[in-house]
Amino acid sequence: MSALRPVTVITGASAGIGAELARVFACNGHALALVARREDRLHALADEIAAAGGVRPLVIRADLQRSDAASLIGAALAAQGVEPQFMVNNAGFGLVGTAATLDRDEQLAIIDVNMRALTHLSLAFIDSLARHKGGILNVGSMAGFLPGPGMSVYYASKAFVLSFSEALHSELKARGVRVTVLCPGPVPTEFATRAGVSGSLAPEILTLSAGQVAEAGYRGLMRGRRTVVPGLFNKLVVSAIRVTPRRLLLALIDARQRRRRPARRT
């Protein structure tokens, strides 16, 4: 057995679903390591969790666009005498607009954060996850079930997260490592602002709070579920997607995205 103490590592923990996942894990007695670029927000969340009676989380400032981010996170954890029991890959972002007109570097950054960093962090700590009988929670999206004209790189990245996580669920089961992919529908967070989305994300009937999504993800991971789609109506939509002709899905998504303005980054 390792002498390192187990923690739950949560990326993108400075806001939205990531911050809510931190609160849910903390409420269930998990020691945390919070990872994001905005260190001030991480410290504020760590203070909040400590004030509520939990162990104050470790704070790790990291930019997941960097190719060495996973190594830096691992070194920071080891320096504090801890190692992952659960790895929660929540960090991610998207951009609205056609692939030919959006900034190419920004689209490649989506791949870096949503796919490369998630893959690296999912694989980097498997031995410690197995030692502590823990697991991996990868935050995908209902977008992963769909083609995505108007947000093509983002949708494709979430399709990767879904496929990769489901396969990893099967591969790591024998080692006692749970792998769950959380696929929420629309959630009111900072994601829409960064993506350049105007108006509502989707009909209200499909919208859940970040807290509801985090609770569903936590329960699904602890139960060893492969895929979690929070919300009854969202589950029905995913079922309908599976039997809808691809050509029709492309037309519907394209029409939806055309009503959203192109992304503006500041």
C-alpha cells in the first residue's frame, strides 16, 4: 500500500459543474484537490468547504492547455503527500461558429483541454485509483451523441469523451476502477458565455442546475454506472437521437446553431 493519502482531484473546479462536484464530494467526506487556472476562485471554494466543516481542499493552479499539465498536477499532489482516489475530469469549453471561420488555435485548444488533457489525466493515475478502489468521472455532454455543425470541434470532442470513457469503463472494471461518463444537457453556467452563445441554451424542460447534474454524476460514479444522462426528458432525447436519421439530426443542429451569434473572446 502507498503511504500517500487519497484525494479526489477535480479539474475545472473554479465554477459551474466543477464547483458543484467539489461541494458534493466534500459533503460525502472526500478530501479534495481543486484544479483550475483561476486560483482566487479555487481558494474561495476551498475556504467555503472548510467553513462548512470539511477538510480544506488543496488548490492547484494549472492550465490544461499545456502539454505538461498532467505531470505538473501529479508533482503537486506528490509534494503534498497525496495521490488520486477519484479523478474528475470536468474542465472543458466550446465555441459557437463554423470551423472554417473560428480561430484555429482556439479550436485546437478545445482539443487540448477536452480530449488530450482528459485522456492524460484519466490514464496517469490508474495505479493509485486501483489501490484506493476509486474511479474516474469524465464530464461529457449530450452533444457527444450528436453531430455538431456550428460547434463541430466541441461536439466531436464530447463524442470522444463518451466513446473513450465507455471503453475505459470496460477495460478497468477488472482492476476495480469505476469509470463513468456524465452527459448533461443544458446547464446555466459560464460555459455559454465563453462559447459565445446568445439566448437560452435549450428549452427549459431540458435544463438542469449545475447542482443537480453534480449530484447525478456523483451517484452514478459511486454505483459504478457507465453512462449518466441527468434528467428524465434528457434521457428520452438521447433515446430518440439513437433512432433518428443522421441527416435529419445534422439539419436540426445546423438550424439551431445558425440562430446563435459567433463567439467573441475577450
